[in-house]
Amino acid sequence: MPELPEVETIRLQMEDELKEKKIESIKVLSDKPLKNVTLEEFAERVEGASVKAVKRRAKILIIELSTGDSLLIHLKLTGRLLYLAPSEPIEKHTHLIFNLNDGNQLRFWDLRQFGYVKLVSGKLSEAPELKGLGPEALELSLGEFSKLMKSKRSGKIKPLLMNQNFIAGIGNIYSDEALFYAAIHPERDVSALKEEEIARLYEGIRKIMLSAISYRGSSMDDYVDLYGKQGDFVSHHKVYRKTGQVCEKCGGSIKRIKLGGRSAHFCPKCQV
């Protein structure tokens, strides 16, 4: 699933390409992604609207429209947003096509169909998808991050980092990478973390995520950016999906365990 760096990459590209553009018409090949509105109402409220801004909250893209409505888009496991010329072939699993007044299209593609496009009006903060989210991972100061960590009396650190209600934007990839950077075992209890470890984890999250954004994210499975290009941060991964490979720091072997129903990759020597 795309995490903060991948979604932020797409947001930045959409902001460049879509801002002030008008959605002239919509072609719906499958209405499955539309979660809270009929096809007729969706077309009526979106066609003719201009893109006012493109924002992000956690792993959710937010397209603010000139009408006061907003589109919440979650790519989930396999979703893609692609900015293409109409002459480009329409691939299987393309569900929605937004025809723009610059002559190009924004296409929503989703192989496994878990992603969604939701039309909302009124206060975005009241939308169920956004209401319970924790603070943004890249907007916290060290003091705020430390206070947040100390607010939890127990819990293993990796699942906690991935809990979007605790801290927003971190998933499987960047929790593994940040914990390796901080030399913290994924099963460590948050209550046992020392102040210097919390500071190192904070530094790792910021450094790794900002670097990942500069490389347009990590393409491990289906993720591509707005132009259909893969992100280049995979070559900078230290542990994620590197089971059995040599640790760059100590020469040991990267291990994989199951933790909270998800995989955790780490170096047993570096992350005691």
C-alpha cells in the first residue's frame, strides 16, 4: 500500500498538473470506487468544477473543488492515479476517467478494487476517514513526538508506528526502515524506549521519508507516480523485503518475523 512518501509524491505532481484545471466530464467504467454517492449525483456535482487545491492527510489524497465539495481518494493496495493523454490506451482495471480542460485525463486504476473515491461536502475534519487520524508524521516536532511516544504505557513499537490513529502516514516499509535507522527491534515495547532512542527514531522517520519523497517513493508492487513511473527509493532500502540478505552495517543476516499480522524486517545484531 502506498505510504506517506508515495501519496505525497502524487499530491505534489497533481498540484502541479491539476490546480485551476476544470473537470469537463467524467467517464465511469465501473462505479465500484464510488462509495457514498450515486453515479448521477457524482457526475452532477463534479462535472464543471475546477480543482482548487490538492492536499493529503495520512495516506488519503484530497482534491478540493471550486464548488466547495472535495474528493477523498484512497489508493489502498493497488490503486493508481494517472495523468495521461486521451490517445493513451485505456488499460483494464481503469474505473474512472476525469476529462480535463487542458485536453488530458486523470484516470483512476485499481487492480484489486479496494481503493475508493468519496465525494464530501462541509468540514473535511468531520469526514469519518479523517476524523480519527493521528498527527502527521512529518509535522511533529521532536518534543511532540517524544510526548506522543510517552503517552503509550505499553505496546510493541512497530505496530504502534503503523497505527494511523496514533501517527499518520507510516506503513510497513518506512516503519521497518526507521526502526533499523534507530537500532530499535520491532518488538520493543514503547514504554522501554530511552529518550535517545526516541530522538533517533524521530530523526530516522524524518530523514528516510523526506529522502523517499525526493526519489518519488518506493515501487515494490503496483505503485507508480502520476506519470506511470516507478519510484526510485527501493535501492535505498536497508531491511524492507531483504530477508536473508547481508546487513550493510554489521554484515549479519536480515530476518523477517510476523508481528500483528504484518511482516517486520530487521537485523537481529543491529536491532537488539
